[in-house]
Amino acid sequence: MTRHNRYDLETRDRLRAKAVSLATSVLNGNTGIVEGARELATLGHVLADNWALDPDFVVFGGVASESDDLPVGKDRERWDPTALVDKDAEVQIYETRVRSRMYGACRNVIRRFTDV
């Protein structure tokens, strides 16, 4: 894992653009809610002064934590296809439950980090 100096302006700008791209991808349905939350949560450690107090990154971290048993993205490659059927149903139910909060946090991230 690469460590980023949070005061490195070039890195900060690149990570802000990545956060905007991820948030946009979640809103467009190209990235799943759980997968997007996990990726955005990792960016919170660099982009927010204190991710645990940041209202948007708290949402991402909470969703990532609550869904850590659900296989999404590349994690799916290591799961038995039969087991994935049940887990996919769980993912759908969970994503429906958190969709509104995630979409709100994604919209906020786009506003915060676009043309900053």
C-alpha cells in the first residue's frame, strides 16, 4: 500500500479527482454502493481532516464496515458461485437500505472536490 503525504498538493488533487470519479460512478450505477463505499472510505483518511468526524466519509466508512461480509468487486472471484446467489440477494437488500445516505454523501463529495 502506498502512503500519501496529505500535504502533497499533487497527490491531494489526484485523490480528490479519484473521489469525484468514484462518487460519480456510484451515482451513475457503474460502481455498486458497497464497492464504492469501501473505496471512498479509504480516501477519507487522506482527504478529510478527521474522517471519523466528516459527515460524508463517516457514511462511507459505516457502509464499508457494515457490509464487510458481502462479496463485491474482485472479492467475488474467491467465492463459490452457489454461495454468491444468497450473498447477491443480501447485497441488494443492503444497498437499497443505504442508497439514500450514500447518494447524498456522493453528491456532497462531488460538490466539495470539484474545481477546488
